[in-house]
Amino acid sequence: MPYQKTFVDTEDYSLRYEAINHNELMSLVSRKMNFVLLVVDHESTCTCYFSFQEAIEPYLKKNNALIYSIHPDEFNGGAERLGLDILSGVETVAIFKEGELFTQRLTSTTSDPFTSNPEAVESWFEQYVSWGHGRYISLEELNALYEGTNPFTVAFLRSSCPDCTYFEDHLLIPALEKDRNLLYLIDTDQEGIRFDQNGNYDETLWLAFKEEYGLSENGDDTPSAYNEGYVPSLIYVDPNLGSDKRSAVIAGMTYLNDEVAEDEAGYYIAHSFYSESRFLSNEWLSDEKEPLEGKRLEEKEVQNIGDSLLWQRDSASVYHDVYAQKFLDFYVPLIGE
């Protein structure tokens, strides 16, 4: 499992999981993800529900396990069950491998060790599951990292962003399955970052966030700043430096989001994170010699959408993958290297 989720010590058991609906489940399946799913009614008053939550708590806490939860009603009306056994009054714990059901286990009465014994729960999971080195965090947790003393690396993503999904599936997940240092991840599609308290997109809030955390340019030399600020982006932070979050950024990178233009000679990259000036000012790019800014593109590499010109993702990723892997290896190194 590539991702973790910081354990939340709360009596509201639902907060310990990542709640999804059926459409979101099918998205995980179509992406061929490895994940753990709990089919559960968190409003249950059954004794076995509370017994199982107490039994699984030590495992969740020990591993910061990211387990998705879905209400059984999401499978009503002919919705695809994916081979899941869903029975009234009990929970289904399912492990998916590359988007397909690999194994599952149902809770039972409190006399069943899997429903009441923490050691039995942990033993079952350890037969099938190991956890990767990416941990999803909240905005509150991100801010707490800045109040600490340990340097850290964080990826800014957006669950509704196709480039982010491509980046995760194409490069990030395989990298995090290796034994490396911890990478924090934050989904910016949340209240306080891109959305207001009513769940509405707030452009002013989003622009201010990117300014505060060093993703957008404002005339300074923040190494992660690029144009108006984009996702996916990664930054490396030393909270011991600077007087604010922006000045604590040591390095950064942006995946894709190059600006394409056309002149009499054809198409070219008019603006890119990977410019000659960044090669000179970023230690992790110091051995690079050919910036993307100014690069000429073939017509087949360019996609015209309305009034916008885009570098075809599959063509652009050939170059961006190299930079992204270099950044990860430099700031989220493999353990032992």
C-alpha cells in the first residue's frame, strides 16, 4: 500500500478512515490501485462493530494505516460489488491488489478473534499488507510540521487534477513502494486551501495559500515558486530557517505545467519550471545542462484545446519524470543511501 494516513485518536471511529463513495471506489479500481477497503456502517449500534473498532485500533495506530471506508448502502441498486461479500450487521475488510479483489474477511460475533482480538487482526493484515512511505496529512498537520525542527518534504496534490493522478500513478506510487524516507502529501481540495467552509472554491484563498507556502512567484527567489503556482508540486522545507513558511523552503519542483507558444518556426516551451536560472540556483539540478524553457516541440507533441496550447502529457513526462525522480532521490532518499 503506497500511502499512510496519520492515526486520529478519537472516539468517532469514522475519522480514522478515509470515507469514499461508490464512484470514488471505482476510480481506485480503474487506476489499478493497491488499497484496503472497509465496508461499514459507522452508525451501527451492534456490539461486534465496537468490538472490531477496538481490535483494529492498535494496528491502525502502529502503521498509520490508510484504510478507505464505504457504507454498504453504496452497493444498493445494482451497483458493482467487485466480488465483495456484503452482509447486514457485519463489516467486510477487503484487500485490493492492482484494482482487483485479492482477499477479504468478515467480522462476526465478539467470540470471533478477528472481531475482538488485536493480535488476530494484526496477524491477518501482516499476511498480505505492507505500508509504503507516503503519508497523507491535513492542513493542521502540515502547519505543525513547520512548528517543529525536523526538515521534511511535502507533495501538494489535488484529487480533482488529472495531472496529479497521472503523476501519482505513473511515478510517485512506484517510488513510494521502495524503502525510502517519508514523503508527506496533502490534497489541496479541502477547506482552508481551495475551498471555503461551505465547500465552495475560493480563488482568493487558493492564491493566498500558494503565496504563503512558496508555490507562486512574488518577485523573490523562493526555489519552489513557479508562475502562479501549480500542482503537482513538491517542496523540501527546513523549519529552522527563515521567518515564515515561504522562506523556510530549501528546494522545490513542479511536474508538467509548461507554457507552450508558437512562432514562425513552430512550437516551443515559452515558460517552464526547468529554466537555466533554476539549474544554477538549485543544488539538485546543478548537473543539468539542457533546460526545458526554450525547447522546440514537434507538432505531434502539442495539443490545441480552445485557445490553449499544451505539451502532450506522454511527451512531456519523458523529461519531467527524470527531474521528479531526481528530486525524490535527493530529498526523499532510499533508506541506506
